Amino acid sequence: MAMNEIRITGFGGQGVILCGYIIGKAASLFNNQHATLTQSFGPEARGSACSAQVVVSDDRVLYPYVTAPRLMLAMSNDGYMTHKDTMAKESILVYEEDLVRPVDTGAKVKKFGIPATRIAEELGRKIVLNIVMLGFFGAVTDVLPGEALRKAVETSVPSGTEQLNLKAFDKGFEYGKQLREKAEVKA
């Protein structure tokens, strides 16, 4: 049975919860898997700590809470620092390289950084940072097929923003694909 515990962390207003929702939707509707989503955020709507926890499994999810995520997607340094010690001993960290400063935790962590905010700004809307991160996550982790994630983005974002969000997803995915190709050449 393949099961992945995923934590997405950042602050309110970055689209953390939507990112988790899209991952779960991609797994359950477009990849024939099971998924659960739990979320945590402060009383403030924007700017407070926020996280989404997603469990994706080939079989039914019997326990919906993330205990030791094998994958973390970090969009803010505070969120990363809060949750870094909960990561599994062998895990993957996908992070916004301009906002998050990874530290050595003693665990075996593969780290993949992307300037997602800058890419989103180049697209004209900083708000699509989460979708850039999602595309990057899809390319560097292989947890879900890129096409399943892309379909989930297209069917989850507000009406009228589909093209912008798909462009953001594609930019992040392409960045991740190029990063992986460079890493494979070095190996």
C-alpha cells in the first residue's frame, strides 16, 4: 500500500488550504486514490500561521491526521520552523526559496527550492504563488501525476482565473522538471 502524508505550511492568504484541497482532489478524483484533508489556522484570516495536512493512499485512509509527513511544502519560514521537526526521518522538503531558510534537522531531507513568489509576480499576480508551488511539487516529487494535479487546479480555482492558474502551474512544473534533469545529469 502506497501512502503519503503531506503537510503544506505558510501563512493565511497564501492559498495553503486551497493547495491541500487540490492535492486531495487530484488524488481522489483524477488518480483513483483516497485522500483526506485537515487544516489548521489562526483566528486571523490573513497573515497568521496556517497549515493543511493531506493523506493520500491507495487504500482507504483510516487515520486522517498527519503524524510524520514524508513531504512538506513550505511557503513561509515561520510555518517551516514550526513543523520541521515533525518530518519523517527520510523526507522531501519543497520550499519557497526566497521566504524559507531550511536548517539541518538531522533527518535525511531532500530539499527543492523555487522562487515561486517571483515567478507569480512575473505572471502578474502574486496570489498564484501557491499554484506555482503546486506545479513544482508535482514535478519534483512524483507523488501524483502532473496531469491529475493540473486537472484539479483547473476545476478548483475561481471561475475566470483558470488560464492564469494553469499558466502558474505549468511554470512551476517546468521549473521542477528542469531542476530534476540537472540533478540527474550530476548523478
